[in-house]
Amino acid sequence: MKRNTMSYKIQQYVMFAGPATLLFLAVVVVPLIYGLYLTFTSWDGVSTQRPFMGAANYIAAFKDAAFWQALGRTFIYSAIAVVMVNVVAFFLAYLVTSGIKGQNFFRAGFFIPNLIGGIVLGYVWQFVFNRAITAIGRSLSISSLSIPWLSTPNGAMACLIIVSVWQYAGYMMLIYVAGFMSVSKSLMEAAQIDGCTKAQATWNVTIPLMRSSFVQCLFLSITRCFMVYDVNLSLTKGEPFGSSVMAAMHVYNQAFTYRNYGTGQAEALILFLVCAIVGVTQVYIGKKGEVEA
Amino acid sequence: MDENKKAAQKKKITHGFMMALLILLFLIFIFPFILVVINVFKTMGDITSDPLALIGAHGFTVQNFPNAMKSMGFWGAFGNSLVVTVVSTVLTLLISAMAAFVIVRNKWIACTLLFSGMIASMVIPFQVLMIPLVSLYGGVFGVLNHRVTLILMHVGFSLSMATFMFHGAIHTNIPLELEEAAYIDGCTRWQTYWKIVFPLLKPTIATVAIIDAMAFWNDYLLPSLVLGRKELYTIPIATQVFYGAYSTDMGLVMAALLLAMLPILILYLFLQRYIVEGVTSGAVKG
């Protein structure tokens, strides 16, 4: 068989990678380029005409106060949620790798929220916040619990953070568990023989060696929190008074509710850039100080 | 001797304390689910008057289930979700494993281009592509509102990650000598791939299948943009639409939410080990 002819190569490529190439182009590459083109046009989603606008969409995006408010809100939400997710996840991972009875059961249990889609989770928690917690508040007559948290702007943000922590902690826990397991037990023992307490050994030996787990968990939780949509939609729907509209929801509304496709796409690109810069910076800083045993 | 005893006792106490803490945390974690389960068997009035009671004042009822099933069109949505998830997952596995094979084994420009494009695309969030996707396939080609469109889009979005994982698996786990032996015995590339390489990829196939199937089953945003007709709704969309219409009838809502969660929870009961392992290895590699 001739393996060096062009026709052989093309035939092989098309046979194995043809479908993948076609779908990848159709679903990712073409929309990406088309999306860039959209940002320079004004389109309402219906008409056949797409007048060329120049940079007007980007100017509109920069002038869109609601967008920047949503972006700032997303920053605050992400910062708090990311820290809490990782603290809770690390703590859970520490507990379920300590050799306790039934640790596999607990690992599986804490992971359950990740099995279920954000839409359903948001509605479940809406019931918890609106009905269950207020019922507890009324029966114990604690006034801060008897008004639904979701009805105040700060409360809605807090609810969103609580649900995100609950949702992602189990997933990040699994990554930290893998990190804990990859650090060999003999290193811990050596540190303890040298006179460390268990807490000191964890802090000075295990955690530095788990740095890559931290980098990974932070990256995953940052990108997920930045792009939060499903839970935002089902839990708060942006209410009360649009005070919990996150950036992704603003982009969605801009395009599909107000029919400003061009401006929406320009804002989506800005959001992506911001998220990518934050994520990449974090990975860069994290990787720089990595240590090996 | 006494020292050892003391240390053992201390260890026992810390273990007991940690166990109690874990159980408490676990209960907090599943509290929302417990709440749904106890309220699904109550009448609407009982839920409003006391959502925390184990059994409502008007007793036990299972009426919420058939009512919710009917008004959310549960079986239709379940069928749609099942078809979309299964077909998308199988297609993703087949297409991406094949692409990974040709990419690993050949240093052609097209392969390098495709692979680096895929790697780069993994950082692009869906929100950046959704608007052009809708305006292109809805506005220009008018192919929305078909299951096939949704399935192909699902496959297209998950290809990069899947190809990346298969690439790693073929690169590290499948010796080239094995394939060469097959060529010498007279196999073509195509036969070698299906008879030798693909069967050896089983562990990665399981991992990718679990990650993608869960993502497809739970996805809301893409299906909600593609599927606009009621008879095509998947479970997340059906739940969302149902909630919009019946959010005051808490009994029905509880039943609908439980129905939406049950299929995957039942699956988890049986495949728990594989799901946890698959998700971990997928996350650590990705």
C-alpha cells in the first residue's frame, strides 16, 4: 500500500477525522467568526437586513451601565463563592480521606448535587428559602429568618452564593481527594517522626504538594462562577428589581429579550475576555510556585 | 503501654468527633432533597401551612405524581431527554475516538491544525457562541426545532474535550507495535482501528460517556435555544416551563422536581463508583 501519496493521506483523514472536522467547524469555528462579524452589524433577529455598524456595538456595550453593574456583581459573587467553595471542598476532602468509616459513602453523598441540573436545583432551593426557612423563622419567632431572603437584594445574592457553594463543593472535593491521595503517606510519616504535629504536617507537607489541585479547582470554580446562568435563572430570575442579574444572564437578555444581537455578542466577548484573563492569571501565578516531592 | 492506650483513646475521640461532623454536614447537604421528599406526599394546603411536618394534617397522598406527570408531559420529556442524551453520547464517542486516532498516529498539517484548534476552543464558554449559533442556524438556515440539530450541536461542543482525552489515552496506553503487527497480518487501517485500538480504549470510553451523558442530560441553555416546541422539550426545559405555569401549586411542583431528579439518582445508585471515578479522572486530565 502506498502510504505517502496525497490521495492516501486525504482519504485517511476524511475517513477518520472527517465527521469531527465538519462538526467542529460548523458548531464552534464558524459561529465564532460569524459572532465577530455580528458585533459589527445591527440585527434584531428577524429581518433579513444586517446593516453595518462599525464599532457602534462596542461603544454601546461600554456605555451599557447595566452590563457593567452585572459584571461587577458577578465579580463580587465569584470572589465570595470561589473562596467558600474551595474552603468547604478542601475541608470535606480532608474529612473523607482521614480513614474514617464509610468515607466512600460520604464522598458519593457530597457529590449528589452535581448530578442534577442547575434549573432543578434552583427551584428546590427556592422552596427551601421561601418556605422552609421562613417556617423555621416563624416557629422560633426569629424575624431575620421569617422574611424570605430571596426578596431582598443582598439576600438574593447570599442565596445564590449558598447554592453555588453547595452545588460545586462536592465536585471540587473529588479533585482535592485525588490530590490528597497522590501525596504519599510516607512523607507525612517522615514529617511526624521529625516532630511535626498532624496539623503541621498537613500544612507544611501535604498542602504545598497539592498545589496543582488548588490551581485546577480555582480555575474550574472561577470559570463556572463567572458564567453562572442556570441557577441564576431558576433561583432568582434576576429579581428583586434586577438586583441579581449576573453577566451571563444580562448577555442572554440583551440578545434574546431586547433583540440587540450585535451588542449582546459584543458584551459576550468582553465577558469572555475578562473571565479568560482572570483564569489564565490565576493558573500562571499558581503554576509558578509549584513544588515537587 | 499506658501511653499507647491514651493515644488510642485520643484517636478514638477525634474519630468520633469527625464522624459526627461528617454526618451533620451530610444531613445539611441532603436537607433540600429530604424536604422535597417529605412534601411531595402532602396536599397543597398542608405544604403551605407547615412545610417541615413529616406528614401533613390532611394525611398522606400520592395524587401529586400523576397530576404533575400529566401537566409537565413527563414521559414525553423523559423520552426526548433519553434519545438526545444517548444518541449524542454515542456519536461523540465514535467521532472523537476516530479523530484522536488519526491525530496521534500521523504528523500531518491538517491533524495538527484540527487538534490545536480543538484545544484552543476548550476555553471558549458557550455564552460566546450562543448568539451566532441561534442567528446562523435559526435565522439563516432555519434548522432549529429539530432533535437532530440539538444532537449535532451537543456533539460539536463536546468533541474537543473528548478528542483530547482519547488523544491522551491512545498516546500513552496503546503500543504502536500492536498496530504494526495487525498491518503485517493484513489488516487495513480501518480494520486495525476497530479490531485493535477501539476495544482497548474502554476505560476512556467509560469516562467520556459518563461526563458527556451527564452534561447532555442536565443541559438547559442550549436545548432551550434550539427546541421551541412543547413536544420536543427535554426534562430541564419541561421543568422550567412547568414551574412558570404551576409555581403556586407546591404539591405539583414538588412532584415535578422529584420526577426530574429521580432518573439520574436511580442511575447513581447503581453506577455510583463508576460515576465518581469517571468524573474525577475526567476533571484531573481536563
